[in-house]
Amino acid sequence: MAEDGSISGFEQAPCEQEHRFEVSAREDLAAFPSSEFGPNAEIPSQTRQAQLREELCGASTLNYLAGVYDPNGRYSIASILPPAEAWERGDRTMLCGLQVTDASGTPTLTTGRAAEQDQARVLDAGQCAVTDASSTLRAVDCAEPHHLEVTSVVSMAEVFPDHTPSVEEQDKYLGDVCTTAAQEYLGGEENLYQVALQPFWTALSAAAWEGGSRSVNCGLVYANNGQFATLTGSATAGRDGLRIDGNPPPERPERRPLRQNPESNAPVASANQEPGAQ
């Protein structure tokens, strides 16, 4: 991708194979009743390209997806202009479509048609993340300050196959699931107890569910007075490798050995917990 937003070296591929862009519509800019895109016009600036994407690609892409789209999910609406050489030869075709990007905004490889995929934006187990008031997760290295460490990805498509679940329904299901995920991630309930972190999970809004998102993350946090503490290091490193607001995990009182397959005594953090200040 060039600095002006143009892309070169691309070729058509079946959606079932790895690709970085799925075409939803084609727009002929030469049809605009203006000299803006005439034979001698320069390729639009990045700002103008963003305007064209908003003006021309939003509705057509939503129609392509039959109205099922989560704007806060993993897919973003994008546009591609012809390579510079093709533009100079008079090609004014703009492609509208969908892509998945990484944290820096670079398109990543994906497979399958977007309309047939889970649109949820989730992180993989073992990743750490900072979060904001909208519960958006942004991956960071676990050695950096973060709020949450991901323990698993949970698909709820089969759990709620016939209706849009409320947050309360999701909480009821995910409480046990994410507690178990935390124990398995750390190698046992005792390890979870010793690091003093709480199982946590994200939940899907009705709009996200109806927009095609079906998966959430389970994770580990340290909740304190309604906010997330700042963590550094991975919980998998145990008490010696984890810091909570710059301090070692609080000392844990000794307790009697637990019975086999006990119900976890670990507290859980609500999915509505506020993030810590950054």
C-alpha cells in the first residue's frame, strides 16, 4: 500500500482461500458529474478517499451483508483505488469491501466470506490487553501495563441458537465457563488463588449479536473499588512474575486443601466493571 492509499500487486482470489479484501461493490468515479475525477485529475488524497468510502461504500456494503454487520466487530468497511499507473491511464474504478486489520490498521489475512463468519473482535488466549469505558480490548505485550489477560475465546452461537441473549443470560453462562478457563489456563485452582486475580468476561450487546458477533473473551483481572488495576507481567509466571498496580499480588491466607473438583471460591469480576484509569 502506498502513502497515498493506492494498492498495487493485488490479484483476485476465492473467498474460501486466504485474502485481505472482500469486494462488496464497484463504483465508477468517472460517472460523477464533476471534473474531480476527469482524465487529468490526480488520485484523491487520503482525506478525500475516506470521504468517498463513507459516501459510497457504507450502504452498498451493508446491503451486500444483507444488513448483518457489527461496526465494532472484526470487519471494517474499506475502499481500494486503482494503482497509480492504472489511474493515469484513466481507470476510475473504486472497489468497496471488507477487511480485517491488526492493531496498527494493516489488513491481515482472513478466510471465508464475511457474511458467513463470526464478526466478533476477540483476542487469543495468552494475549494481554488494555480496555476502555466501551469495553474495547487492545492487545499489548504482557510485559507492558495492561488490565486483562485473556484465558480463552468462547463461542456462544450454539449456547443461544434461537434468540439474542441478554447480558444477564450471558453472565449466568459465562461465570462458570470463564472460572474453569482461568483455572485451566493457570494449571489449577490453587494457582488462580495464589495470583489473586479474578475471572472476567466480555459480553455482547444486542446490537453486536444482531450484527453477527457470537464470541467473547474470558480473562483475568484485578478489580479494586469498581475499577481494573494495572497489571504487568503474565499471570502464568505466578506471584513472582506478576505485579498489580506496581506491587506483588496480595498475600493469600493459608487454607485447607480443597476437595477434588471443588466449586471455585475465586471471586469473579462483572462484565460491567469499569476499567482503571490510564
